[in-house]
Amino acid sequence: MGGEGHYKAYPNVPALFGVLISQGVATLHELKTVYTYEDAIYMYEAIMVPKYNEWLTMERNRAKKNG
């Protein structure tokens, strides 16, 4: 997929908010009124760690297959 362009960033909301909203863990209203910044960071971590671990497993499997 290299060379096909770059992924689009969130142009109108902070990236942290964009990730949380797009993953369905919070609404913009909740992020502005209910949750603290620390809460948002914890939610982000809860999303990103499993995604990273999944990516790492896929990379290791690819390396085994090709190596």
C-alpha cells in the first residue's frame, strides 16, 4: 500500500478526540462535559494497546512466513 498517499488526519477536532469518537467510546459532548483529559488518555490507551499488539502479531507472523 505504500505510495498510495497518506491517511487523512482529523482536520476539525483534536486527534485524541477523533480517535475516541471514531471508535465509539465517547461523544464530542461527553469529551467536553463529562470526561477529564486523564480519562481521555486512559480511553485512548485502552484502544491503542490492543491495536498495537495485533499489529505486532501480524508483523511477526509475516516475518515467519517470509523468513
